[in-house]
Amino acid sequence: MKPSRPLAGALSCALATFVAGAFACAPAAAAPPLAGPVPVNEASAVRMEGMFRAGMQALKAGDMETAIRAFREMLSVEPGLVRVRLELGRALFTAKQYSDASDEFTLALSGKLPDEARQYVLQYLRAIEARSDFTWDFSVGFGLAPELFRAYQSDTLSLNFLGTPLEFTLKREDEDARLAISVTGSAEYRKEVGTIGEDTKIVAYVYAGADGTTRDVNPQDLRTLSLTARSGARIAFDRSTLNVYGNAQLGFRNNDQYEDVYTLNAYHLHRFEDGLSVNFGGGVGYAERHGQNSRSGAVANLAGNVVRTIDGRAYYGASAQATRRFADFSDASYTQVRLAGLGGHEFEGGYSMSGEVFALHYVEDGPLVPFSEVRQETELGINLKFKKNDLYFAGFTPYVTTGFSHRMSSISAYAYDEGRFQVGIERAF
């Protein structure tokens, strides 16, 4: 679903102009300035106005790459330019970069907007949910194998032999400093199939995605691979979306098929006028462990997040996820809970940082034979992502991710500290 020309025009009319801060099509309206801090000298003001006009001309001419570059360059000078951020959202929307467009529109909702403009922005967000279109995405990252940065607390295992605890020392293989390559890709097709009443849209969709990591530069030497297929329907209401879908995920480890998970899920997203969004739901299904039927069984999960944007340039929030797994073997039945604090901020110079601080708790129903203890683990960690939003390589933007985890375990040989680092590129337009 694409916004009509009147919607795009109405948004432009409802927004204050970059220079004057008044309604573009309603001079009598007393709208607050939307440009953010004014450049400190006349030369920079002229330069910023020139970039804005160039971006608007490119947007009107259908040259989305030029428009996106111009608006991102302006935001690298002053991330608080709400009008510019909204025009960037429009350019990304037209370029079918819907996820990025949604992020920009949601950030803008937390800035100073006239009520009329705010309502049109919400219509764009609804149009993103109810669209009929084909989209794709791709990213690739390079880094050293995570095991290289992992330090175990102990190499000693305590085993239960006929009721007598015995201790053994593990001989772990040293990881070579090999390059690990991570590739992520996805494609999705959506089609409106009906309506409920006058405004509620029903959109059917199919999705396919892949996420894999190789050793060195050998695509046949897979460390992990996850293949996902999803199909369902989105019901787009005025400010909320109900997503009901079936999901199949095939998991591979070290070139062998490891586990397949099939679930039926339902999630509900609601957006508020001030940039707050709430998303929650869950799913039930079956997990099949290949070659180990006794470790296959039912699975259920619940998840939710709350995100609040602030000042048109940052966000913070929290997420929670709980998973319950059932199987014949007690050590394959477990409960896992993950809590995270989320945040992100755009800085001058075109830099942005996003990340999470998380806590994860995992406990199995019983001990794994021949261990004498039930495996219980708690992991504390942080993940950060840095981007240079106004730097491009053939339509891709560079990023750096880093992280650290401290895992505690009732089985000391499973406890470790781990660092993570990766550089990569992801699609920009």
C-alpha cells in the first residue's frame, strides 16, 4: 500500500518549512519551528539550505539515492532537524526501505510537530504496515571466531558414576585466529487481500530469510546456519497491527542439520502519537532435534517490548522473552528468560550508536547423564552497534558491532567470559 499523492502533499503542507518554520501551504498557521538549532554562521546556514533544496528536488524527481544522501548529510550536522528527518523517512519509504523509514518516522514523532503533521506521519506508519510490495535486505559482516575471545572458568567436569562423583579434565582445542563471515539476507512479499470496514486492511505475506556464519572464506564450512520461512496475515488497524503467522526455522551446526522448530504465532503492535510503541505476543509449536527424538518436543514462547523515542534523535526501551521447552529427557526440557534494556542515539558527524544490556537465565528440568548437577546458567552482557550513516559503499553503509558476556553456570566447565567484534556493511538504499 502506497500513500496517495494527496497524503504525500498534505504532509509537506502540514510540515513547517526548514527555513521559516511556518506551514508551507498555510502561511497564517502559527506552527512552531521544526528546524532545530540554527547553524552558527550564515555560510553554514546557506549550505544547509542548499542541501535541503537539493534533497527536496531529488525527492520530487524520484532520485531517492540523492535525496537520502542529502538528508542524511544534513542530519550528520544536526540530528535534531525533525523536518529533515521526516523528508528522509519519505525518501526511504519511496525507496522501499520500509524498516528504516519506520525508524525515522517514529523518531520524528518524539520531536515538535504540528498536530496535523503528526497525524500524517502516523498514516505513513500505517501504510508501511499495510503495504502491498516486494522487499529484500542483505548484510555481511567479518570478524574473528567468537570462541577465540572466550575464556572458560574451568576445564574440570564432575561426573556421576554409579552414585560416585568423579572429576575429569577437558582438553579443549585451541581456536585458530580464523576469519568468521556472517551473512544475513531476507525477502518478503505482501499483498492486500481484503478489508474490515472502511479502514482496516488485511495483508497476506510470505517471508524467507537466511542467517549463516562460515569459517574462513569457505561457504561449505558452515559454523551455523538458520533458514526461516514464514507466512501469515497482518491486520492493519488505525494505529495498531495484529500479525498472525506460521513459522518454520531450520537450524544447522557444523554442516549438519541440528534442529527444526515449527510454531504458530500472534503479535500485536500499537503506536502512540508521541513515539511510544508497544509490541507483545507469543507462539506455540514443536521442536525436532535431528537424530535425537527423545530430545524433541513442544515449545512455547512469550515476548514483548516497549520503545520510546525522544527528542527526534534517540530512543530507549525494554524487552522481555520467555521460552518453555518440553521433551522426554529432563535435561532437554528447560525454561529460559531474557530481559534487556534497549537504547540508541544519533550524534553529530553522522554517527549513531544502538545496543542493549541484557540478562539471561536458563535452567533445565534435570541433570544430563552422566552429570551430577542440573544445569542452571545466568548470563549478563552488552551488545553495541556503531554506524556511519552518511558513508556509503555501492549502496551499503558500514557498521561495527561489539559485545561482551559473562556466563555463570552450575557446571563450572560451562561458565565463561566472551568478547565479540565484527565489522560489516548493510543495505542503505
